[in-house]
Amino acid sequence: MRRSRFSSLAMMSGWLFADLLLVLFLTLLSSTAAGGPQTAPSASPSVSPSVSASPSPSPDASAVSRCPQSFDLRSHTFTVDQISLSALAGYSASARARLVGDIRSQLRARNLQNQYAGMVIAFGFAPNANRALAREAAREAGLMLRAELPTFARVQVREFSYESSTTNKISFDVFFFVRC
């Protein structure tokens, strides 16, 4: 049985469309990896007034915007042991202060307080199969970091829970943006 000429033409046009889509995808991928298209500076500078009433946050925001943003693939782990998960999930001021203080001191010890975090994976550990409480505490802890510390201001947090045999704790795996 012989195929019609129309069927063969339709198949060829399908492959042509797929090839064209592949070329467009690769072009987009290479321009994104290279930092996007570069524009030449204009000959006449423009001046626009700006007033800033508040001081800038501790990480240099202009340095982040000049660099192509990518993650450092090495994660940094921060852990707060022996913390009351129910107090943390219940918005306790003392648990909040302890968590933020511990993370702040760990950031200083590693000289990371002037970097921006891009992604945080928060783990809640709880004994006796209380995984729902551990996950809620991990979520609240991530939100607290985002609200309290400039390093975590624009971070995306994902929370998980695990059963621990001995202690309540919150652990964060943090991926920072690469510094220029």
C-alpha cells in the first residue's frame, strides 16, 4: 500500500516544526546562560531624583543586581537543638528570639551575614512520630528567618519533617547566591 503525498508532506512539516522549536529553545537557553543580551550605554546620561528614608539592608543589593544570579551549589547547614517545637509553631516570642539569635550567631561565625540566601530547606525533627508538629515548626521557623534577618529577606523556604529518636531540633540547609 502506497502512502499519499499529503501524508508524507505533513510528517515532514511536523519534523521541521520540531527542529525549529529545538533551535529556539537552544537560543533562549544560551542567551540566559550568558546573562542575557547586553545593551550599549546611552550617549546622554539621564538623571532621576531618588530619596531614601531608610538605610539599605546589610547585604549589598546593588551587588546582587549587577551579577547574574546563581546558587552556590554547596549548602550550609545551620541547626538549633533542644528547641520547643510547640512553642515555635505557636509563635512564642522566646522561641522566636532564640531561633533568630542562634542562626544570627552561626551566620557571623561562618562570615555569611552579608550574603543573600536564595533557597532554604527547613527540617523539623521530633521524637514519638510527631511529624505534623515538626513540619509546622519548620515552616514557621523559615518564615521567621525571612521576616527577621536581611540575609533571608527574599528566600524561598521548603519544609520537611523527620522522626528523631532523642531531641527536638530545627535544621536548615541554606543555598546562598554566588558573590561577584
